[in-house]
Amino acid sequence: MAGRDFVDRTRDYWMEWVRRLSISYDWQEAIIRAAITLKLSNFDETGGIIAAHTTSIPEAPSSGRTWDYRYCWLRDAYFVVQALNRIGAHMQLVRRDLTLEIVQELLQDLLRASERRVTIDEIQRRVAEHFNIKMAEMTSSRRARVVARPRQVAMYLAKQLTQRSLPEIGRKFGGRDHTTVMHAVKKVEELTRSDRAFAEDVELLHRMLGN
């Protein structure tokens, strides 16, 4: 009985909290879910944001790594609330179909705020941490697979996530030639097609750096 009472009181609390939200009619379910995510990530006494709830969940059994998205889910929830409220209000006001151009104009400040330019240094640091090697190995001459493979992954991500040219990327990896970067990109692409675990590592790093 105590369990049922707790469930009822929990449901009543959130229903009352949702009633106080100022939201448009459109996409109410998505907006409410995003808003609840933000509310659940508040420390009630101070309003401070806690770290992502998934921070310490193992990435895979015995992997030694955990999911670590930090604040990106909270940030995304905030942008969802802002964007859908704004679009919904516009649709109610003007009563006409949306176009991509209209949405881009409505959300131009949010789109700018959500952009984040990742640097090659940041890519090298994140990849080194992920594969548990020293940052210095990114620019070293060592060719052992334990350091060469993470270095190739970092080169691949630098090509995917930055606007740097191949020669510029090569210079950031110990003055390597642009053909070395091309080889690294090709090798990583081949391995992601044949090695599922490796592909998941690369995808995880891509998501974390892209966010």
C-alpha cells in the first residue's frame, strides 16, 4: 500500500508541475519530456545542474569505460524546449505551413548557440583518453599498433569534424605528410566496416566530440 501511495503522489506531483509550464499546443509531449529531463537534473535546494545520469553506466561489460556525455543531453533538452515552443507559437500566430527557411530564421540564434567548433587538440586529447594512451603519443614516431591505431582514429576524426586541410592535420600530428593522413582515414573506414567493436568506439568518439 505504501508503494502504491508513493506512485500516486509522484504522479500527482509531476502532473501539477506540468500544468504550470508555459508551452504551445504543438509537440506538447516532446516539450514536456524535455522539460522533465531538465527538472530531474536540478538539485532542488540550489537549482544547480547535476552531471548526466548516464555518466557512470558501463559502456560494455568489462570494458573499463563508461558513458560520459556530461552536459550534452541537458543542453539538447534545453534547445528542444526553446525550439519547439518558438515554432509552435509561430504556427499558432501566422496559421501557415512551415518551410525550412522559416524554421532556420526562427531558430537562427539557437542554431548559432548550438554550434561548437572542435579543435584537433581536443580530438587528440579525447582519443588519447579513450584509448588510455599518453597525449604525447599523438605526435610521437612510435608505430606500435597500441598507439598507431588511436592516432589514426584521431586523424580520421580531425578530417571529419574540422575544416583543416590534410597537410594542416598532418602537421598537428608530429609534422606528418598529408598522405599519412589519407592512409589513416582509409584505414579507419576499412576497419569500421569489418570490426564492430572498433566501429562503436569511433562512433562514440564522433558523437562526444560532435556534441
